[in-house]
Amino acid sequence: MNRPYVFINIAMTADGKIDTFERKGSVISSKHDKDRVDELRAGADAILVGGKTLLGELPKLTVKSEALREARVKRGLTPNPIKVGVATSIANADILLESDFIKAGHARVVIFTTSHTSIPQLKSLRAHGVEVFVHDTPRVDLTMMMQTLKEIGVGRLMVEGGGTMNFELIRLGLVDEITAYLAPIIFGGATAPTMADGFGITHDSAIKLELIDFEKWEEGGIFLRYKLAGLA
């Protein structure tokens, strides 16, 4: 494939929500799940988030365990995977140059955006060590982005949302696997984000999944691992 191996990892409630209607980044994962996610991060070459997650949360996207970071270094890697952000437009008010996304941990930082982002802002990001790829399209071309990530050495890409980014990648056939922690809680809310948002598709076009792993955990949560049907 002319792209990385791509897997989405999510934590969601029993009613399929990845946050409350407030969209403040509510904690859903258990301690067990947080440890699992840290291992996934440590095993990835890069971690990707979409615009709402990038600009709304400015996530660290770093490996928390010192032992896991040291193990990466012993394999000749940086302590943390490459951080990848995708946003149609970025302004100074959107992403602070001293934010955790840019500054936290020892990691390469890459942003994909479009010509909607001003030239001064592009220069400012690059001056702070961010590698910026600009697409001359209304929105970032996700297929082209995947090709670029492959070219810069990303063989295994972890996607951490949000729902719109998840859906677009799945819709375009750019996802190989989905791992999910299903927490024994309910948020409700018609406007609360789900694992796959966006504009949706019809029943006849539904994307099929194949369950390849399943675990029931002591705290009442469930771990699920799916392969997208038709993909190796």
C-alpha cells in the first residue's frame, strides 16, 4: 500500500459517545485502557488527530510511560511518535505556539492544512519547528496526506479522532483496523460526538467490520478490535 497501516483507537460510552454534549474532552477510559493506549502509542510511528481535536484540545499525543519511551529509544526511535494534526485553516488564536501539541515531549510535529491558513501563520509554525504541508484544495486531501506520511517514514499510523476525521478516513477506505474501549457509562445527547460523525452514509453503503478480538474487563468495560471487511 502507498500509505501507512492505519488504525483508529477510541474510548466510547455504552451509547456510542466519545464525549459529552459539552465537548470538553470528558474522560472515558479506565486505568486499564489508558495503559493499553499508551502501549499502542509507543508502537506507532505517528499519531493523528483532526481539526476539532487539534484546535479544541491541543493534545500532547505523547507516550506517558518512561519505560515505553526508553524502549523506543533502544529501537533507534524518538521517545514519542510523530504528532500529526489536520486542519483546513489555522489562525494564531487557534493553536498557541507554546501548546502541548507543539512543545510537549521530544517528538516530530507535522501539520497538514490548506491555503486557507495565512502565509504569516505558516511561517510562524515552521519557525517553531513544525513541518507544514499545504494542500491547494478546499479541504486537506486525506489520500494525498497518507501518501506523504508514508514518504516521511510512517509505517504504522494511530488515529485518535475526532468523529469527523474517523468517518472520513473510514469512508475513503484509509483505515485497516479499529480498536475500541466500551465504557459502562451513558452520556446521551443528540449533539454529543460519536466514534464516526460526518454526514453519514446510507444503509446500503454501510461499511462492514469483522470482529477479530474481544475482552470483558473487570471494571465492566469491554475491549473490541475490528478489521475493516475486505482489507488484509
